[in-house]
Amino acid sequence: MADMRVFRDTVSRWAAGGPGEPASDLAVRLGLRTAVLVEGLSDLAAVEALAARRGRDLAAEGVCVVAMGGAMSIGRYAGLLGPPGLGLRLRGLCDVGEQRFYDRGLKRAGVPHEGFFVCVADLEDELIRALGTARVEEAIGAGGDLRAWQTFLSQPAQQGRPRQQQLRRFLGTKKGRKIRYGRLLVETLAPGQVPGPLEGLLASL
């Protein structure tokens, strides 16, 4: 796992203008064949958590999940890791509102759209709808954030908003919270509750 983290860090430096040779060398050493491109670290946490629940070792399968730091980076990362660069097979998740960036970036890199799965709103929204709001609130309590949740609900801006919107907003109000609950909510899912985009992505690997 540590080596995969090193690979992700190396790719980030490459995407920022650094040399590509270290990433290429690591990809060969790790036996990588597939890169899963996701927008952020919460998506990465959710994908890895679901794989672990299914008893899959993505690293052993030659799969690395890479958080790009935003949808607008898709063209850059697809070019570096896909056919124009390291030649890895690409898979990924995106939010429906960012799909246009994926369409343009993948086309520019010569990468087919198959294997990229679209979330309605975002992955947090998918997980909240899959679990139901009551179950998500239970997970927030179990995660030690009940007081923060109650304080959040008392804010004037949250009055009258649908519970699903409140939950989605709450998960993004503190640094690191989306990442932690990306993992926790996936671990809370029953076998038949996995959102379609996440299920489809894992099945494609």
C-alpha cells in the first residue's frame, strides 16, 4: 500500500510539471495495469473501502486509484497515465456536473469513455440516497459527530432544507470529513445497497 501512495505522489508531481520517469519506473515495478481516476480523496476512500469489503486487493491486481484534485485535471491525468503516457487502462468516476470536462479531456487523450461512471450530483449524494437519511444520521452519530451535526442543523441557512441536502452539505463543512465518511458510509452499506456507479466501477476492474 505504501508503494501505491508513493506512486500517487509521484504522479501528482508529474502532473504539476515534474519528471515522468519516476512514475514510469514505479508503474513497472508495481505491475500496474489500471489506473482509476477520481476527482478527490473522498472518492478514493470510498472505492478502496468497497474493494476491501469485497475481499479484493487492488494493489495485488495492478490497480491504483488516483485522486486528481478536481475534474478539470482529467485531460492531464488521462494523457499521462493512459495511451499517450504510461499506457495503463483507465477507469473512473465523475460527478454529473463535471461530465463535460471528462468528455473533453478523455477525447483529447484518445481514451474511450467506457469504464467511466457518472454519479448523480456526486458520490456522497449517491451514498446518502442508497442508505437513506436516517441511516446516514446514525453513521454520523457512530462517527462521533452527533454534536457537530446538531449544531449544523440549528443554523438559519439549514432551516427548511431537505434532509438529504443538509447531510450532503454537512459532509463537506470540515476538512477531512468527506474522506472519513466516504469510507464509513461504504462500510455501512448492505450488499444490495451499493450505488450503481460505484458497483459498476468495481465490476469493471
